[in-house]
Amino acid sequence: MRTLFLALALSLSAPVLAQAPLEAALPEIRKGFQDWMLDNRVPGLAFGIVKDGKLLHVEGIGVQDLETRRPVTADSAFRIASMSKAFTAYGILSLAAEGKLRLDDPAAKHVPEMAGWASGITVGDLLHHTAGFVTDDPWGDRQQVLTEAEFTAKLKAGVPFSTAPGTAYEYSNFGYAALGRIIGNVSGKSYQQRIGETVFTPLGMGATSYDVFRVPRERLAVGYRFENGRWTPEPMMRDGAFGAMGGVVTTAGDYAKWVAHLLSGWPVPAKAGADGEVLRAMRMGGGFTHSRQRPGKDAADCRLQMIYAGGLVAGQDCLLGGVMFHSGGYPGYGSHMLLFPDAGVGIFAFSNRTYAAPLPPVWDAAGALQRAGLLTARPVPVSPALEAGYAAAKKAWEAGRIDVQPEYLAMNMLLDSSAENWAAEFKRLKGETGKCDTSAPIAASNALSGRFQWRCESGRMNGQLLLAPTGSVQIQALRLSQAGR
């Protein structure tokens, strides 16, 4: 299988500090994708790794079509199927941030055709797959070509429910198609135009669209089905009313910009304003949690706890920590993306075989990056309030009295332990550790709490500081203990 190594991202985008550990992890990552392609008879694949807003690495493996044997590159265009849902969720949440709709609005308020049969279904139900619609992956994929008029007729007729609205999670392409109609009705523009103007154009995603027939043939990764011992090209479906659930056509180079944008909402409050709030809302789940076996070779005895959020699944992985992810499956294509918002890292991959979503090699790539030290959470900025509270705590330690600056003490502090008891505790600790160097900075957990460690003559001192929810800076808890005890 032919492999094309793309130096573009490595030479132009990669931060120098991240390059060495990434280079060490790449052979394992590359082999994981190659093995998966071999085992699943996939003609071509593109994968990318994004960190801190930069495309660290992008690579094509195999061919984008079996006729000309053109190699996959960063500019090869793939349909990404249900990974398109994140764009739709972003569109809905952006309209909510603009005050043009609410997630608790009845869906029929914005889609009149749903009145009568969709009572109890909210916009949020559609967003989080709790509308009571049946899972419809095989059927929904083939609805891509519906015209708006044909979809209007379906909306008027209604659909049967598998469960009562709001009572269970069940993945629905029909529901996301309805969200696309809401975006069009509320914005006054077509769904595709609204996403193009608010996402593709601002992010410079010029090679991304909903119309596969606009992609130059020499750049299109042709989608194949492997059946009866041979590859057969899947018919190309035109863009239609179900584009909101799975219609995006993009390249690795373009999609990396979207991944970088999704990750720009962290760490908090690094990105303030409405857009940062929208991005963080995409991590907020609704409805019901569920679990499944995690993908990849490190899956033994490890359940992945998750909830459907805004076009992304938010989860807590027992090995990798907090994650967001989504797959895509489509006639001729499969895709997967995995984000680590706290570390600022994203991994994605596209393939050109029917429903061949490369989950295992993407999750295994994440494990390799973790072992290389590239999934470490970015430090939370230290707020002015936390800096002031830490300075007050250090002054109290140096003075040997917690009440040396009483204005920095929350009202509970001396009720929980008297000033005399605090003085006795400081004296005891100082007797055990000797003089401590308190110049070490505090590491913020959030804007109002953090941890620190001081080096002392006899060992180290661990500390935790928690501020109160008050108008001025006030300490509600200060915990000190010797390391190792």
C-alpha cells in the first residue's frame, strides 16, 4: 500500500517543542492506521493531529481512487457523514446565543409542519437525540438526496415514535435534518448558506462544502463498497434536505481548521465572548448518559461513560480522561474524530470505504500521544483573585497567624478553626519542615481554587486554596500538609 508523507504540516505548522515527542510516536500511529486499513480492505485514508490550534501532522495513506491510483493527500476530499452534525449543532447553539431561539422551544415553533404530531419535542430534544425517534442510520443515509419539498411532505406527515419524547436517548438522523430546517427558517437563509457564511468562510475552509459534485474529480476520494470479493464504487448522492445530518465534503487540511476552532474554547476563560460560550456548550450533554466498551487495543475492562452533547459525544474515558468525539458512516465513506479539549489536542481520520469508520486506530493514536506526553492538560490561567488570595495565604504562613489580614478571611474560617488553633498548626508544621521557600506559583484548578507546593528545609509542603463566592477576595479554605504524609 502506497504511503504519502506530507511535510507541509510538519514544516509550517508544528510547534518545535511538540515535534520531538510526536516524531517518536508517529511510527506506532502510522502502523495502527496501516494495519486497520489492511484488515478492513480500505483503499485510502487521511489522518491529522492538531494541537494548540496548529496542524502538527497530516498524512495520506493509500489511494483516493482505484482507477488512476492517485495517492491520498491533505487535499483529497472525503464525505465525513455524521461528523457533519457538529456543524449543525454549532449553528443551532449560535442562533440560541444570538437570542433567536431557545433549546426549550417546541420544535414546532420553528417548523410549523411538525405541529400536531410532534407535541412535547423541543429543539434540545432534537439536538441531544431525545425526541423519541427511532435510530435510522441505514435509512437516514439514503435520505440525503431529498429535496426540501419532499422533506416538507415528510415533516407534515410525521413519523412514528420508538419512545415517548424526552424519555430516552436514541440516535436520529431525521432529528438532525429537522435541526437543519430550523436553522434555515430562523436565519432566513438556506441551511447550507448559513453554515457556509458562519463557519466555512470565516475559518478559511474553502475546500469544504455540501455539494460533492463541486469537488474536482482529481481531488475526490471516491467512495467504495467491498462486496463479493471486490471493490465497487458507490453512487454519488447529491446534496439535499438531509445535508444537516451528514452532508459535509471536506479535506484533511480544511477539517483541521474546524478541529482547531472547536478546541479554542479551552482552557477557560482563555476564549471569552459568545463564540467561546457556544463552543463550550457543544460539550454540554443533554438527556441520558450511557456507556460502551472503549475503542482500540487498550479496551480491556474499560468502559467509556458518555452523553450526547452538541453534535459531539462528551465522555470520560478511564485511560484518556475527558474526551469529545464523533464518528461518521456513509455509503462509500467512514470517519472519526477525537478531541481532548483540556489538552488542546484533536485527532481525526477519513476513509473511502462504506461505513469504515476508523475508531480503533484513532483511539490507539491517542494512547500513543498520551505516552509521548502530548495529552497533558494545558494549565488553567491564574485569575487575579486567586493570585491575591495566594499572596494572603503566604503572608499568613510567614506571620504564623491566619488572621494577620482578616479582610482576606471568609466568615467561616475562624468559625471552623479558631485563630489560636491556626497559630498552633502553623507552629507545628514549621517545626517539622523548617523554613519553606514560598516563591513557587499556584497552579489554578479554576478561577477560585488552586494547589501549590513549597520546598522546605525538611521535605515539601503541599497546599490547597479555595476562595469564597464573595464580592471581594476571601479565603474559605486553606489546607496544608507535608508531602508523603
